[in-house]
Amino acid sequence: MDISLVIPLYNEEESLPELHDWIVRVMVAHHFSYEIIFVDDGSKDGSWEVIKKLQAKNPCVKAVKFRRNYGKSAGLNVGFENTQGDVVITMDADLQDSPDEIPELVKMIREEGYDIVSGWKKKRYDPITKTIPTKLYNYVTSKMSGVKLHDMNCGLKAYRSEVVKNIEVYGEMHRYIPVIAKWAGFTKIGEKVVQHQARKYGVTKFGLSRFIYGPLDLFSIMFMGKFGKRPMHFFGVIGTFIFFSGLVLLAWLSMDKLLYNTVGIANRPAFYLGILMVIVGVQLFIAGFLGELISRSASERNTYKIEGEI
């Protein structure tokens, strides 16, 4: 099969028929074999009934329905598990992503050898309250992760099948799939300017919370990518540095008292700072030690992604 389209959705009954017909026109025009995987994230409207009607007239339509709303990351992860195509396309169900972009995205994966091609909505039809935080978020993410994309969170992306089968998306981490893929060893990541459509039906499903949870998820990904299998290298190094810094401070205070008979140690703020540093250092070291024990006891501790064998 050429293409698998994974489309997570929540309360999008009005846009689904139009989106389906648009996708089919593109697939037929370019002679692609395809499947459309709708993942209904616990919709409260008639989205599931619409999907069943679409499946009745088009056997290429597949669907999964969650009992409740789990979020976009869960929808993408389940969709990825069910893909069979050589190229996987993700897009939103609100008609803001154009299916007409798919052939060029597929070409970049097949002919130019990219692992991931992310859409870049250079011209957006969003309010300024969304565009400015988005630009800041993309800038910070690119600097921290080393993945140079202008629009990290664009829903329209293309993947080689191997990518989606070797990553796990959970929580709110759908925003950072290129970063997750990079840490999994898929480093050829590109982008393509794509058309951004103004929302035609309904309202956006994402609120201000994404600006709170997003940075936290980025820190989680960065930490797990670098130290997931060796937490002692993070906590142990920092803990050891703080511990010995505290010891040096206490030793200096003690020598100062013995040699120069200065004011009592217990009356100096530096004394309490030194004790605090020793305690914090020990706690961080223990945290790293416990993390190392958990990591070494995990069933996947020696599981690595293999690209090929001869």
C-alpha cells in the first residue's frame, strides 16, 4: 500500500464528509493505493455516525473510537499502530490542512529520502494570540532540540513507515514528534511550505493549557532522550557537585573559626547554606541511584532500534 492517512478528530462531524471526498479525489488523481484511518477521540457529536457512513461507501476507510477523550497524542499513537502504508500522512480533521499537499510530501519521502517532512504554515489564518506564542514556542523548541523546523506543531506531516513504527507518542507529546523521532535515530527531517486553510466549521479544540504543558513535555523528551537509560549521569553528577560544594563551604567555615576565632559558625547564613547543599546533593545522588535501579530492572533496558542487519 502506498499511503496511510491518520486523522485524529474530536467533534468534527461537519467537516468529515468534505475532507473524505477531498482526500479521495487526490488519491484517485495520483493513482495512490491508500487507507484513511479516522481516530475518534471520544466525540460527543455525530462524528462516529458520519465515519460509519463513509466506511460503508468506501472500504478504504478504517476507524477507531475511544470511549472518552484521551487527546491527540493517543489518537496518533493508535493510528500509527494500525498503518500499513509505506508513507504515513497525518493531518487534522478540521479542513485547515489541504490534502492537495500530499503528493509533494510523498515525493519528498520517496525520492529525496527524508524520514519526516513537516508542513510549514508560513501564512496562517489564526488570531495574533495564537501566532505569536506559536512562533516563540517553535524558536525555543528548535534551539533546545536541534531540530530546525519553523512549524513543529503543524498537523500535516509525512513519515516513512519505519518512523511511526519505532516511536511512541503519549501525553501531549504529539507536538514534538520530530524531536522524538530524532532521538530514535531518524535524523533526516525536512519541511515544506503548505497552505493553511481558515477554519470552516466548529471551533478549535486547543486552549491556553498547551502553552503550559508543552514546555514541560519538551523537557521530558529532552531528558528521556539523553538520560533515559542512564539517569545517574544526570542526577549523580549534579548531586555530587552540590554535595562537595557544600562540604567545601562547611570546611572553609570550620577553618575560619579555628584559625581566626571568628563569630560562631551557627550564626552565619553560609553554615545553613552548606548543610542544605550537602542534603540536596545526597538526595539527588540517591534519586539517580534509584533511577538507575529502575532503568536496569525495566524489561526494555537492553532494547535498541536496529535499522538493518547483514
